[in-house]
Amino acid sequence: MTYRGRVKKGVVLIEGSAVPPEGSQVEVSLVTKDEALPTLAERYKDIIGILEGLPPDASANHDRYLYGAPAQ
């Protein structure tokens, strides 16, 4: 799992409410502005839009079609 944060006064502060469990070993990598993390669209560009024949409401009601959940 990846946690994001910033260094303040020599201490790494993790952003958000998710934190690793106490005593966990961690590895810290510096991310520079030149090494910006890719967006989800950039990461999944090769598979976005490849499915065909889906119902028009498939994105809103995917749980309905996959698991039989009530329609949204």
C-alpha cells in the first residue's frame, strides 16, 4: 500500500486518515515534481473504453449487473 505525506521539521507526516499500523516497517521515497505520479486515466489508458455492448447505465449500476444489487 502507498501512503502519501510530507516532511515537517524532519518528521514524515502521512496525509489523510489512513496510517500504517504501529511498528510497521516503511520505506520512504522522495517524489520530485518531475516525477509526478500518473493519474488514473494515464495508468488505465490502455483499457479505458475497450468494452462493447454494455447497457447505457453500466457505469452507474455496475454492482447491479455484476452482483445483482438494487439499481441506483
